[in-house]
Amino acid sequence: MKMGAKHILVDQEYEATDILKKIEEGKTFEELASDFSKCPSGKSGGDLGTFGKGAMVKPFEEAVLALEVGQTSAPVKTQFGYHLILRTN
């Protein structure tokens, strides 16, 4: 099963929460990824493309699987920091 996602990676949970509020206020996920994500994928709007089961760390993968396409997650903690995840397929 292939799934797709975009993400925004930050160091602190409060940063992710603040960015999520901006999304809820109408800012685009891609613009915020470009502005705030510490992951190199931020330059491409946070796009991680498609990936199979087992390709991502467990908390990230579980969050993607729980989302509907087009839905954005609450902050998800991994060893890399805090992610906001947008499921793309």
C-alpha cells in the first residue's frame, strides 16, 4: 500500500501548534512548510512523495494511516522533532 504525505518538521511542540493554528486560519500548508520546516523537504512545500509501509518511523507512519486524504494531523512527536502531516494520498 502506497501512501503520500507532506510534512512540516519543527523542534518544539508549541511551534507545531502555532503553525497548525495558521493552517486553520487559511494559510497554505506548502507556504508554511517552506517558511518553518527544518526538513529539506520544506523547500518543496514539505512534499515527501509516496512511500510504502515501513519506510517511515512508526509514529509518523501511524499518523499518516490515521488521516483521511487532505487532512492535517495534530503535532506528532518522533526522534526528529514534531511534525504536522498532511496526507496527500
